[in-house]
Amino acid sequence: MDLEKLASTLKALADPTRLRIIALLNIRDWCVCELVPLFGISQPAVSKHMSRLKAVGLVKETRRGVWVFYSLNKIHLQEVGISLNELMNLRDENELVHREDLHVECEGVAT
């Protein structure tokens, strides 16, 4: 996953309400109308959160008659975790600094 897509996904997750929605969707599929009483916010507010999660690919929707049910895109969520794990491994960049002699000694900083 490229850094821009990962950053967008993490921004979408950087909200307590959306994190709670993700946790609930990890249990089962939900309709917005079921979530409204759990969050104590309006239906349009819950829908907006869902829209944000859907825009970054974390949530999928399925129509059942007039109702729209949302489910967690577990594959994408797993890709985010893998990407974060890979992001933490910046050995190539570290080696580039030393190979290209880009290393800078900061005064007063112990190395």
C-alpha cells in the first residue's frame, strides 16, 4: 500500500466514533439505523462516518431491500496492519543515509 493511501486510511481511523464503528463491524454487519442509538448522534452523522470509512475502503455496503448494511473490509484492514508493520522497517532508508554519506552529526545529541 502506498504512503498516501495509508495516510488517508489512518486519518479516517483517527476518530473515536469511527474506531467504535470498526470494532462493531468486526462482530457483524450493521445498518445505520441500528447504530444511531448506540452512538447518540443523528442518522446523517453516522452515515457521514460510514461514508468516510467506505471512501478509504475499510467498509463495504450491501443493499437489502431499502436498507443498506455495512460490513468490515477485513482484507483492507489487514493490509493496513501489514503496511504499518512494513513502514516501521526503514532499514533501506537508513542504509541509504550511510551509503550516500548523508549522515549528519547533531551537536549535543548522543548517538
